[in-house]
Amino acid sequence: MQTTFTKAQLADPGTARANQILRSCVHCGFCTATCPTYQMLGDELDSPRGRIYLIKDMLENERVPDEKTVKHIDRCLSCLACMTTCPSGVHYMHLVDHARAYIEKRYRRPWHDRMLRSLLAAILPYPRRFRAALWGARIVRPLRRFVPDARLRAMLDMAPARIPPVSRNDAPQSFAASGARRKRVALMTGCAQKALNTDINDATIRLLTRLGVEVVVAKGAGCCGALTHHMGRETDSHDAAAANIRAWGREMEGEGLDAIVINTSGCGTTVKDYGHMFRDHALCDQAAKVAGLARDITELLAELTLPDPMRPEAQGLRIAYHAACSLQHGQKITDPPKKLLAAAGFQVMLPADAHLCCGSAGTYNLMQPEISATLKARKVRTLEALQPQVIAAGNIGCMMQIGSATGVPVVHTVELLDWVTGGPKPPAMTRARAQHPVPILR
């Protein structure tokens, strides 16, 4: 794609990067075949190619974003399926992130949009605030039908039936390896996950220590910054990321780290991009080191030798595996989760159109509830068509999204691997059986 940025415009690092990305696009349109919003809405401007044209025009002309441009960019899920499909290697993620930051600085949204986005940015990245908000949503939910805004109704619906107690494992501490220490890793415990599902971090710690890995929860580490990053709020997202870089940097400089383990794939995609985010910052070198050490939990487990399964009742269990977009498209991790589950004795099944998003996408299900609900219904239909006994995923957002629309228990991949190698049965499976007169596990 030909661009006409001036030398003065290209002096800005963000614009220079956008120019590189735009020039790599050859207009082929392959991206439209795998874009969920284009498949659903049929509007060229709701495809990656269409959004690229909008972004190019906006940036080249240094235009104040208009309502039309903002609407179509807001509708982007950032699922990154287009990056998997693109034959030219267009790094759409960096382009749309830059466009969102540009919009955030120059576009004045309606007051109710500004209020909602500020509310989400002030609550979701902070587990205590998020937990309090979930309790509040549960109290108010009986009045849901009187709430006029679909987005506020979606926020009420987000509250799970069960809000877990605070896990002791979330506090900064170290968990010793069982037997001889093979590795020392930092575990990112996240933000929303600590409020929504504490079973995932607990299972991760049990499994890793059982495999001879010392696990450290670093003091000062918290939200990865993704939630605000995808809203274009660069200051908020970079502040959160910088806190993590410093926290893990202290561990690297101390006893050292073999990896930074992340069990929420949306966070993993962001942390692995810290080197780019901080390329012109004083923390650039340390950010690059952190990004280089970041590993999805299944990446690390694939490097270790799992013990033989200890749960005969788990053998042959039908598992529908949902590949989170941030894992398969953002991090290009496709085989390790499936291979680990199959090696543990599970029957792993893949749904139709596994490349398409479930509609969670960070805060997307709250900001674009109608589109999200349609994508969720389609994803749940394809998963339930497999008649699974359990649905496995590697991202808390996907788990909440899918779990809200099915009676099949939805658990994290690491919970299943922890269970078959000596850990407790995933609580979601136990609760699901108790709630259904006819057992789900048949």
C-alpha cells in the first residue's frame, strides 16, 4: 500500500511504525475470510482491510477522528485472526493499537461512553475493586430489566453465580519446588482472574511445584495493562506494564528467572509485546528481557516431563478444546495445549470454525454486547455439537463468556493437567455435576 506521510509525521515513532505496517498491506482481502465482524456484519469497513483504509486516511491527514471511523475501529475485536491469515505479514495488532491511542487523544466521545470507559479502566485492572463491583452487580441484577443501556446490562450479567474467596496464593511469596529444583519462574497472577476464578492460579502453582519448579509471585506485579491498552489509554496501560517490568526485573537481578509464566493468554500476548511498547522508553532493555522470558503455561509444560496420569476416571474424557484468539493468533501457540491434554489421556475434540472468536475479547463483551452475544452463541453451538463432557480453554475471558451460555463445565487447561497428575478435581466440574440431575460426565 502506498503512503504519503511527511518527514515530520514520520519523526513520531508510532506513525513511523504505522507507515511500515500500512506499506506491507497488498489489499488482497484474505483477512476478510477470517474476520468475525466482517463475517457477521458484511461491511467492508468492519473488516481488517476496511479498517486499514480508515486508519491510513486518519493518520496521513492528521484528521480528527469522526464518528464513523471510531465506530468501525471500536467494533474490532483485536482477535488477530487476520494476522494468522495474512500472507504479507501485516502486523495489524500494532496498527490498530496505535489507531486507538490516536482516537483516545483526539476524539471526544459522548459523555456516557466516556463515563463507561473510565469506569471499566478504574475497576477491572484492580482485583479488590473488581470483586466489590461483582458483589454489587449481583445485588442489582434482579433489577436488570429496568436498566436501559445494553452495555450496563452486560456488566450486570458478567457477575458469576459464585464469587470465589480471595486466594492466599495471590500474595507476593515463593513456592518451593518438590524435590530438586529444575527451574525458577515468576507467575503472573493477573487482575480480573484473581476476582473471577482463583482455581487457575492455584492449579498452576500445584502443578509446577510438583514438576520441580519454584514459583515466585513477585511483589509489585499486577495487571498486564491489556484492558486499558486496547481502549487506547496508553498512560494507564504503560504504568501497569512498567510496574510489572520493574517487579520481574528485581527477581531477574536477584535469584534469577527461567521464565515468566502466564496462564491468561490475553495477558501473555501483551507481555510478549512489552519490548515494542517500551521501545523508546528508559525501560526498553528490561522490557525486552521480560518479553523474551514470557511463556504461556502450556509452552513451559511442553518443556517439562509430566508424570503419568494418576486419575483413571479421567482417561478418555471428552474434552472440547477452545483455542483462545490471543493464544492461537496473538501468540501463535496451537499444538502444545492439545498435545498436553491428549498425552494426559483425554479425548481432545476441536469445534468447527475454531479460528473464530467467542466474543469476549477483553472488554469487548461489555462495550459491544450485541455483536459479542452473537459470536458467543455461535461458539457455544459449535462446542456443544461435539457433545463434550468438559470444555477446556486457556483464557479467563473466554471461560467466562462460554460458561455463561452452557451447562457443560468450562475449565482451564492447567486445571485438567493438575487433576490428572495428582491435584484435586477442577471445582467447576464438581459444581456442574451437583447442579444437573442427569450427570454431565457420562
